[in-house]
Amino acid sequence: MSELFPAPVDLDLRLVQCFTVIAKYQHFGRAAEALHTTQPSLSRQIRRLEQQVGVRLLDRTTRGTRLSEAGEVFLPQAQGLLRAAVEAMARTRASARPSSITIGYTKGLAITAAVRALRGRNPNAEVHTRLLAWNDSRGALLEHRVDAVVTRLPFPTDRLRVTVLYDEPRVLVVSRDHRLAGKESVTLGDIADEPIPRVRQSDPLLNAYWRLDPRPDGRPAPDGPLVEALEDKHELIAAGQAVAIGPPLDHATGLHPSLTTVPLHGVEPSQVVLATRTGDRSRLVTDFRKHAEALLTGTHPAGPIRTP
């Protein structure tokens, strides 16, 4: 009976979220800013959470805030609670809107043909599209903010169904006055000593992939500045302080106006993929997958991709 009717738990998920944000920034001030609240208010909320859980979760030091031993144990459980709550709400809402789908995509990728075909076949359905941050595809799917994503690998694919649509060459991104700007092509040897920035809080897999770290000969990629966001990286490159490896964006699809790209030879292309949640049997998701596999394969804003 105890398993069927567990004792009630007094745990406020808003307080749990506050805890996970502090764990991310390891600083009450930055966490308060991210949560759009004040530091004293955030401190009170954490004290309430610690009272609910019954242990101290955070230790404040002169250098910031760190997790206590109990906090280290609680963090993955807290993150799991929040994910489960988001999924429960999303699934419940989706059951009330069986004729609705949201299709995500990342910058520089065209999904128009498949979306138009889906709307044509399902005129009464609500078909929405959403531009996602370059590193948000997996999270958006698992949190049910979108139902399908056209994006670029790599990212962890567990719990997802992923289909490769086409290969896309990786290019070198430099300032317009860089010594390599305007060349027909470059190799990794040409940028052996060029610093490449790292994005803070980015998945290590993504950072390593787009920095080509390590290089094919085993050497680490030269370290560039640590930045907070992709836009910060573009500013550094525009100022001539670094270079980057990226997808073939142009100024119409999101490239900074002071930057240019150069073809990068001798590097495996990235892959553009369609991703959906494993086990999602929604009719609209199945229909969109069919249209994407038929109409988006080999598609790019500049035309079909042909890798050398």
C-alpha cells in the first residue's frame, strides 16, 4: 500500500529550479540575474528548499558558491525532477492538441519545402516553426518545446531518432582583413597556430567537434579565449583575435557582417539531420519525417550540397 500511496512530499519545484541555476553559475549574484530576481530573495528561497529537504545544499565561500556533499547528490535528482515535470506537462497538453506540431531548426538551415508539404497534406493542423539556438536541439526535443528538429550533429542522440539528411562542408571563419581571407581554400596546416575560442557552458562534444580538438595528428587545438555565447565568439574573430571552424553560413543566414568564410579542405563534413523523440508516434511527426526525408535531403539555402 505504501508504494501505491506514498507519503506526500513538500517540495517546491520553483525552489528546485533556483538550486539548479545556482549550481550552474556557482554564484548567487549571477544566478539571481539569470532568474530575474534579487540576491536576498534567492538566498531566502534556497533556505526554504534546504528546510524542505532537511540538509544544507550549498556552501558559500570567498570565491563564490559550491555544492555541499549533499548538494552534489541532490543536483542530478533535482535536474531529473524538473525534466520529468516539463515532460509531464508537455505530454498532457499535447494530448489535448493532437493536431498540433512545432518544428525546430537551427540557423542557416531551410525547412520550408517540408513544412509547406506538411501543411498542404494537413490543412486543419496547427503547424508551427521555431528557430533554436545552435546548441539547444536536444534539450528542445526532450523538453517538448518542439516535436522535430532539423539541425547539425554532433549532440547526444540517446532517446532520439536521428536521420542524416545530407553532409555539409565545414569552413574557416575569419575577419575580412585576416591573412587567409579571400583564399580559394585552406587546410588545418594553415591554421595550426591560430587560436580558436571555446564557448562556456557548451557541451564538451560540441566544443571539441567545432574546434577540431584534438587535431588528426593528436595535437590539441590552440586555445583561444573563453566566451559566453556564439555572438561573443564572432566579435573576437571580427577583431582579429581568433578564427573559428563552422558551418557555411552567409550574411543572410546569420554570419557577422565583418566576417567571411573560406573553404576548409581535408576535414570531414558535418551532418545535417532530422531528429525526433524515440517512440513518438504522432501522425504529424511521422508525416513531417516523410516530407523532410523526401524534400530536404541535399537542401541548403545556397542550393544542393556537394562535398568535394
